Amino acid sequence: MVEQLQEEQSVGKLYMIEEIDAENNVLVLANYIFDKRSKVVVSDEQIEYYAERFDDALCNNLFLFVEFDETRGAIIG
């Protein structure tokens, strides 16, 4: 019963923001552990938010991660 509930819940995995295409509002996400890449279309507000955080991360030699739900194709955190 518990396993079934866990499977039904949408669980995201951490993906690194690899690239930002602000012109087309697309984030390129990568999960190197599972050798996966995904492109996600986001709103104007979201692309601006992620672009600012991405630039800050690059300046500080950090990586920026988001929680991505593969089944829905959406960023959840």
C-alpha cells in the first residue's frame, strides 16, 4: 500500500540548469547521473528569474539545480 502511494506521487529529480535560451524561454536541464537532458519552456517571468540566478551562480563558480518532474515535463522546485 505504501509503495503504491509513493509511485502515484509525483517525485522530481534534481537537474542542473545547463543552458538558458532567454530568446525562446527555454531552460536546458541535465541530469548527468542518469545521462538525461531535457528542454523546458517557461514563462517570461521564470526565464528572467532563472537567468539572474544562473548568472549569479556562474560568478560564484556554483551550479544551479532545480527539481524536475520528468513525467509532467515541469519544474516543481
